[in-house]
Amino acid sequence: MGYQEITSLQNQCYLNTCKIKYSKELIKKGFTLFIENQINQFENLNEVSLHFVGSVGFYLQENLKTVLESKGLKIGKVIKKPIDGLVSYHQSIV
């Protein structure tokens, strides 16, 4: 592997790192705005766990948990599809 190939590889790694960092910051900012604009309007937030339904929360739940905890809030259940919770509920009462 020559000098140019190593330099190219280093540049590619740097760009990928920048893209990942940018993406993480964008996700964090989006969750922060969601909490400030939608969730903070409710009272007693520190006394309850916050539950989420949907693929965005499900796949990014570690990011969501980090942002919630930084605001002093607790994450509860995160369900990918609402039907999963409904099926579990109805199975438990039969």
C-alpha cells in the first residue's frame, strides 16, 4: 500500500467519522426539541416513566434514553409496533 492509498484511506475514515458525529448530533438535537416542545408541557414528568411507540424511538432508543436522562427524565417501554403491546395485553387477560 503506497502513501497515496494510505492518505486516501485516512481521508475516508475522517469523513466517515465526521458524518457519524454529525448524524448523532442531529438525532440528539431532534430529540431535545421534541422533549422541549411536546413533553415538557406536562406536569410531574420526573415522577413517571415516559413510554414510546414507533420505529424511530425503537431503533434510536439509546440516543433517546441519553437525552431523556440528561433532562432528568426516565424512559419506560419502547415498542416498535403498537400491535405488539396490544397482542400482549389481550393474551394476558384471556
